[in-house]
Amino acid sequence: GRAVDGKRGGDTHSVTDEIASHYLAGECARCDGQPRPLRARHCTHCGRCVWRYDHHCFLVSNCVGEANHALFLGFLLTQVLA
């Protein structure tokens, strides 16, 4: 944003703040105030925020989220075919 007088020198809102507001949903109350990304949930079993959290799987002892969703589906497929 621009300062009230229209000059760029008085900006208090930076581009990084604007980018962060689009990707961060605030602070996680359980992660000691760490920034929480959008579409993330806190896993009580792991004690961390997981992006696009699906569930905590006791079979693989890990959270299923964005990073390993395809691997988890492959794991389920191998279990069904076995």
C-alpha cells in the first residue's frame, strides 16, 4: 500500500506481508505460535501442522497430507491386492 500522502517512502505494508497473508492462515495455538499455512491442520499425534491434512494413519505411523498422499494411496492399493 501507499502512505497517506501518496508517497512510496512511508509504506508500512511490504510485498512479503502481502504474500504471507495469502499463504498463512495465522498462528497455530498448539505449535507455540508458529505460522500455520492455509489448508493446514494440527495433528495431535505428531504434534505439528500438516498441509492439506487428511488423517493420522496408525498403520504407517505418520500423517497423511499433501506430501505423501499419493504414496499412501499406493500403500492402500498394495494392501488390497496382496
